[in-house]
Amino acid sequence: MASGIDLGFEVRLDVGYEDMRWITVGPPDQPDTAIVLHPVGVGTDITDDERQTLLELVAKGSYFGVNLATDDLGGTFARIADAGADVVQEPIDQDYGVRDAAFRDPAGNLIRIQQIVNTED
């Protein structure tokens, strides 16, 4: 996401190592939940061809690793978009039964946010 956009997470780790950098974030009230954000295809256990394939999948929007939920998708989307995020998909109703939107963070990670469905009705 663009700098300054607040999803309500706290930064748990901000690590720089050699030519790499990654951050770990999580919800303040869930200390056991950790989301690691890093550039696509980092690491020594991946070939250049595999890295290129991953970069292409991420650029196309076919590969992502973070799916978040909110009870107010419209409000959440507006707040994040107004803060300057790279909008990939505005809120839409998907054929598989959820309403969601998508953004890309500065490292290229696709972050989807879906509306929480009330199943108590």
C-alpha cells in the first residue's frame, strides 16, 4: 500500500538483510497473527525463471497472499483509495458469493479485502 495508509496493523519487525528488506505486521489484538510483506521472489531457493514467473503472476493479479475482511467494504475501500493506494479492483460482487476489492502494496503484493457476511440471519 502507499506510504501512510493505515490498515490498523502494528509493525512487528522491519528487517533489512544484505540487499533485502521485509516487514512483519499484525493486528494489535492478535499477537499470534503475523503477515510478512516482502518483494516478490526473494530468497536463494528460487531460480531466475521461477522468479520471473512469480513476477508475471503478481503483475497479472493471479497470485496473492493476503485476504482481509471488514464489515464495511465501501468505507474501508474509500479510506484506502483516498490515501493513495494502488487500486487494482474496486468493490464488486463476485460470482462465488463475496463482495471484495483489491489493492497492491509498494512491493507488488496483492491485498484483497472482502465484506464480512452476516450468517446469523
